[in-house]
Amino acid sequence: MPVVPKTLTDKQRRFVEEYCLDLCATQAAIRAGYSRRSAKEQGYENLTQPHIKAAIADWQARKASRVETTWQEIHDELRKLAFARRCPDSC
């Protein structure tokens, strides 16, 4: 799990983590502890703040690099299987 910078408040840090799960600012705000009544506005407000946008971008970049590694590993394994010598019937 990527580390969210300490410059954020606890609610903002939680918002970043929750937002990166489903990219829904309103639901992320609710799950982060903001009031249901103001969640839509708080979610929007959070997304406009540069330090929160930077934390989200960092989180997504780290996640993307993990996915890329996984895809590269899958590709390598499939390549090995595709070009592996087949065992003759006498094996």
C-alpha cells in the first residue's frame, strides 16, 4: 500500500486512499469521515487542492508501476510457455 504524505490531515489522507479505490470523490469523502450532507462539496474541494492532487497522482503512479511489473511477469511466463519445447510422446 503506497504511503500518503504526512502533510495531509488524517481526513485528507483517508480521502486519498479511498478515492484511489473507486475514483468517486463523494463516496471517498463519506468513507473518509466527512458529513454525508457535505461529502459532494468536500470531495470536489479536496480534488482541487494541489497537495491532495499530488498525493493522488503519487498513489496512482505507484499502483501503475506495480501493475506494469505484474503484466511484465505474466508476459514473460507466457513467452516461456509459448516457446518451450514440447516433450515427445515418449516422456
